[in-house]
Amino acid sequence: MDEGMDKAGARLFLVYLLGLVALMGGLSLAKGGLYVDRHEGDTLHLIEIVLRMAEGQWPHLDFVTPLGVLGFLPIVAFVWMGFGIGTAILLAQITVALMFVPMVWWLAYSRLSRGMAYGVGALVMVLVLAMIHGEAGASLSLSMHYNRWAWAFAFVAILVAVLEPKQAENQWFDGVILGVAFSFFVLGKITYGVAFAPGVAVALAIRGQWRVIGAALVVVALFAGVLTALAGPAMWPAYLGDLALVAGTDIRPRAGVDLGTLLTAPQYALGNAVLVLSVVVLRRGVDPRLGLVLMLLGPGMIYVTYQNYGNDPKWLALLAVMILAVSRTPQVIALAVVACTLIAPSFFNMATSTARHFVAKQDTYSALFEGTPNGARYGDFFTKAERVNRILMRKPMLFESEEFAYMNELAAHLPPAEFQGEVLPSCAQELGLIGASHAMARDLDQAGLSHGKSVFVADTFGNLWMFGDLEPTLGAAPWYYGRLTGFENADYLLIPTCPTTPHAYRSILKDVEARGEKLEEVRRTELYILFARP
């Protein structure tokens, strides 16, 4: 088996990593802006958090979110430097990728064969620099970027923890890498930390890597200390409160399929079987110690997949690397081939996304903030024009005739939502979120109702302030998680005619009425009803 890289090979590998960053990062920047064609809601969610942070607000202290500050700070930093929001996102990805270069280089040089080093380097850089979250749908979206970054950290951290160094052992450097990774988990996407900490800790303890554990804890403490100094100690109870709120809500209990489906459905069952068989093969003599660690990591891998939108089992690529790094028996090779085959469409989609971005037809896109106060400052973010302007609503078929009334009962339709005694339409918006937001913000401006005012929207998203003269509602969440946070600071309640999330819409209206306030209607249009708070 290839024993690794010499110094000349290590230098060439460094050039390779930098070349990947230059290629993928260069392709993404070469377009002169950021073009996305799906996930408009998640896009607005990301931009609102970045803009509010750029104005000095802190997650958890000033608005509710279960996502940590490190997932957004790199983007915010470039906004502070004067870049547009689209360019800032792309530059943040490149910066994070450059930060990964020394970590991936060390992982490869100390632990991997030459061929595997190049493969792992590509996997990690693709995760960081991609312009789609994964799956096999060839589109462009920067939503959920923090999930890709977290997976990249997981790949590096887990491999450092479970694989024995072949050369140049340095526990302090290993500890720094793990500390940076778990700092991002704790202060970026904590579910990854919860999922992978047991397996990583056991892997290090089995190998007697106590200095690695100590160094990692010091680095995490340093990150936490710096953020505490910047945001104040109140950030921590607020962060825990946000996590508790989201964990206890039923507004969006999961991001995709249920756990039973994830374990048994045809598109997932074979991958899960590969995981189980890998544990069996390792425990029966190939590498019992790694088999034990994989038993602990496996549930975490499945949990993270369950928790993330798209339910993309990216851990299959990591699994293939881990088992091939310790053995090349026929059974191991067969399992690795199956794992790679199953996840290949996702990584190919991510790897080619920057090229798709480069050749995207600009005349089919429109600037996100065109015609708004943010148009000049953030005019480098573009969304698919047909998805902006085509506002599609979905409504249930309700039968009023005696002959077909029984079908209403069979369909188990919920009764129409009500507010202050008025029966509201039963419908949901399926497309055109950005176009509707533009239209509502513009209408409020022209009606003279927005200047110096803030609005609480009865829906998952409430970012109308980004498109007009409204002020952001202090304390309001960029994504509704089941509590009226910030409602007491709003001047208006806006009820959309057709919400994007009827479940959230009903919950908000119910909670507002429970407050006992009598709200005064001040404007009614085809898109919304506006109420003034007392």
C-alpha cells in the first residue's frame, strides 16, 4: 500500500489544493455577481441575517435563530468591507476554503496515501466551494451553505481523529484542527457537534491522544472567549434558549423525510446497509477499533442527514475514505465502491455547480433588490426572473354541493383560519415569494404607511423591510420558529392573503388573538391585510 507523500509530493499537493480553490472560486466570481435559481425563502433568510448582523445586531441577542454566528461572520466581514451581498457570499466561501488548505494538507501528508489525499482534497474543497447544497438536481443555490461547511469540517476532523499518522505526528496541530472544527460546530451548526463528539472523543481516547483533546478544548474555549467578549455573556443563555425553542416546536419538526423513511426507504436503505456491513467487516478482524468508533459515528451521521434539508447522506464518501484508509481487502473495496456510487451524483452536482454558474444566462435573471433602497448597495445578487414574477397559489378544492360534500370530509380539510371574527382564505403561496415581497413593500411605501414603521408578518418569513422603507422589527426572527418574538416591538401585523407556510400562519394568528389586543385594520389589498397595533 502507498505509504504517503514525500516532501516534493507534499508541495505538489499544496499546489493542487490552491488550484482547486482558484478554479472553483474563480468560476464563481467570474460572473460578476451571484445568480441563484431556487430556495428563495432560504435565500431571503440568509440575506436578512447577514444584513442585520452588518448593522450591528447579534444572533440570539437581537433575533431568534438556532444557527450560530460563525456560519455568517465570514460573509458579514466582506459586507463590512463594502462588497455587495452576492460577492460577499462568494468571497466568504473562498476565504473558508483557503482556511481549509493547511488543515487538509496536514491530514493528507500525515495520514493518507497519495491517491486518497487527492480524492479527500477534492471532496473537502467541493463541499466548501459548491453553489448547491447537494442532491442530484442541477440548479444554483447558496442556501444552507453552513451545512456544506459543517460537513467539510466533519470530514477533516473525523479523519484526523480516527486515522493513525503515517508520518510527522504532531498532536498539537491535530488538536488545533479539531478545535477549529468543533468551534464551528458549537458556534455554527451545533447538531454536528452533538452528533460527532462521542465518536471523535472515543477514537482519540482509544489512541491515547490526550494532548489532542486538550488542545482542541483550548481552541474551542478561545473561540468562545472571543465571542463572549464581543457579544457579551448574555449570548450564551440566549443561544441555549433559541436551541430549546426550535427543538420544542412543531412548526417544522424536520427538514425532510421522517426518520423511519430515512432508515428504510429504497433510496436510503442501501447506504445504511453499507454502514452496518462496514461495522461488521471492521469488527470481525479488519480493524475492530475503527469498527467500534464507526458504531458511535454511524447514528450521528444518520441524525445529521435526517436533520438537514434534502437528506443527502454525504457521510457515504467519508465512510469510503475511512475504511479504505485502513484496509484494501475485497470486502472493504466492494463496500467503498458502493458507498461512492450512491453519493457520486450529489458530489458531481456540487463539483459542477460553479461551472453552471459561470454559463448561466444572465438575461433570465433579475436583481433581487432592483427598484428598492438596497438596489444600489446590494445589486450583485440575482434570482430567476420567472420564479420572481410568477406568483402561484395553491388552494384546496372545496365542494359546496350536496352531491360532493362528502369529499371534503374524506380530504380532512382544516377549517379556514379566522382572525378577529373574519374567515380568511384557505390557500398557500407556492412560487413568487420575492415578487410578492417586492409588491407588498412597494404598496406600503406608496400608501405612506412604511416610513419609520416596522411590521410583523404572519408567515415563516417577515423580511419586507429589505425591499422598502420599513424598519426591521427589533427581536423578530428571520424564520418563524413558533413564538411571537419581536411582535411587541412591531407597529403593524401584516396577514398575507396566501402564506408560504399555512401551519406557521395559523399558529401566529392564534397566538396574536390570545394576547387579547384589538387590532385596527388600516389597509386591505389582493396580497395582504394590514392591521395597526394599539
